[in-house]
Amino acid sequence: MSATITIYGIKSCDTMRKAMKWLEAHSVAYSFHDYKKQGIDTVTLKQWAQNVGWEKLLNKAGTTFRKLPDSKKENIDESRALALMVAYPSLIKRPVLDREGEITVGFKPEVYAGLFAVN
């Protein structure tokens, strides 16, 4: 039986396209969850934060974060970060790959190769 794999992100993101192309090229079946269309809930984000840390999930380098008012960017802790990511899903680093509860943030071909035991 194969693993249940969901990749989370935004369809228009270049990194998302690279990750999905890699999965397809290596015959890895997955489902895609588009934050822009389907949103993301606090419960899921909390589970991810427990797995990888909220700091790793929050994309501070992106345009969305830079455009936030300073008042929203100051003194960020986990609960504020999660609330911002629910309100602005573009703040979540992409892609987030969920392989039966094992969370991987970002796309690096060598990491995916290790996850899926491919050469």
C-alpha cells in the first residue's frame, strides 16, 4: 500500500511547480491542496508547527510578509504567526509536503529523493 501524500501550496508558485514536476517524474502519487482556493485551518498549522516549528513555516522573505504593517510583524510568537498564516496563506513557506504526518517544508530534490527512496 502506498503512502498518502498531500502537497500544500499555491498553484502559481514556481517552487510548487518544481516540486509537483519532481513528484510526477518519479511516479509519486499525491493530492494538491491550494491555499488560495481551499484555505488552511489553525489546527493543521498547529500540527505542522509541532512537527517543524512555526519559524520554519513562516515565510518572512516573501512579498506578503514585507507588505504587512510593522504592527503585525513586531513581536511575533507562535499564536500570532499562526493567525497571520491563516489570514494570509501566502505567508506559509512552500511547498509543505505531508507524507502520512511527516512534514517537509520547502523543495530540495535531494530531500525528496531521500523521502521517496529514489536515485
